[in-house]
Amino acid sequence: MTLHIVTDSDSGLSEQMSDNPGLSVVPMKVSVDGVFFRDFTEIAADEFYGKQRSGAKCGTTQPSPQDFVSVYNGLLQSPDDEVLSIHVSSAMSSTLGSSAYVASQQVDPERIHLYDSRMIGLGQGFMVMSALRMAERGADLEDIITALNGMQPRIHIYFLVETMKYLIEGGRIGEAAGVAASILQIKPILTVKDGIIDVFDRPRTIRTARNRMQILIDEAVVRGIESIGFHYAGNRAEVEAMQLEFSRRTGTPSTLSQVGAGVGCHTGPETVGVVIVDKVV
């Protein structure tokens, strides 16, 4: 039996990470001034962020069921082939519950297994890579699902945005949090909790927020890190410097990943993120 892994481009996987014959990445769709593009394939992230900074009206939508049908049919070539399809949190996107589900029912619901990561970005991406490594070692589907379930509570996502307006406009965070940020001039540290974006802390300045994020990273180092990744949007130099400083201080391997337009549409071009997977205790 061959178990194929499928995910979507909200997984935050770098080109090097996603360049694996056992992994298929279905692009999200983004609109720029009413014109739709497939994330990463029809519009580069840097091009998107340039347009976003210039004031273009941007939006997102999930891949169509047919996008998934094409991928699933291409993978299920032999009777013993199966697919594990791991996707962005269903509380943030209809990618899994609508498009991937409809496609699985049309193609072969017995051999296509859907999994809700309850994450986004490398929170999802690290789960995908773990599943891929296990599949390559010959682990069965049940063991992989068990491992992913155990991995979820060990994943911590923290990120900063320059402005809350993109999250509010995209409906990805409660309006009350955005109003508070506007009135109090706070720079919240955001996280993913129960599959949705939530406020983790409410520093009043960006300097305080960055210092707080550094403390969160250092606390994770003390606990023990299995994986860590740094996310940038249109601000690579800033986040890469943060990653290099982390490497210099700790010697811990890390990943640098640009969030695509599917995520950046809602967070903006100045996103700074860190995703930490704690070691198993």
C-alpha cells in the first residue's frame, strides 16, 4: 500500500519542504482587485504583497472540489493506494469540510481520509511533514492519525501584525478584539486556539510585543523544541534577522517560511510569526 499525503498552500511549507514526490499541495485561491489567482503558482507572494501594500482589494476562497478531484484521481492509480488529506483548520476555512470532502465522496471515500489540522501555516505544515516522514517509513494510517492527534496540543503559534484591519475585514478574528486594538493602540500577540485566531497577549507597543515573543521562544527552548519555524510575509529581512539571532543564541535548527497570499491576505504584508512544536515529554 502507498499512502499519499495531500495538503493545501495555507500549510506554510517552503519550496524545499514541499518538493517531495510523496506530497501534493493544492493551492488556495486569492483575488486581487477581482481577479483570481492560485496561490504561489499564478501569483508570487512578493508580487501579492506589493499589490496589497498599494491598496489593492484582496480576498481568498478555497480550492474547488474539482481541484481536489484532479489530485486524488492522479494519486489513486493502484487499488491499494490511499490518501491522507491534511488541511487548514475547518474553523477558518471551508477547504476541508466543503471542497476536499465533496471531492473525496466523488472519487473514493473509502480510500481518501480527511484530517483537520486545527492549525494554519507551519502549525499545519509541521504536521504534514511528520505524516510524510511516517508514511515514508511505512507507518499505517491509524498510527499516523494517532501521532497527529498527539502533536496538536504541542504546537504553539504566535504572530504579530502591523494592523488588525486585514483580520477584521476577512472575518478571521472577532470584531471586539479589533476594536480594542484600535482604541487602546495595543499590538496584540495573536495565536491559534481551538482552531481559530485568538488574542494571546495585549502589549501596548510593538517593542513590548517583540520582547514578549522572544520570551515565549526562550521558554520553549527550556521546555525542549522538536521543530521551530519563523514566518514572514513581505518582510523577509526583518524575520530572517530574527531567525539568525535565534540560531546564533541556541544552535537549534529552524525553518524560514514565507506565508502565501492565502494567509497574508488576512494578516498583511508585515506579519511576523513563530511556530513551535514542543518535544514529547
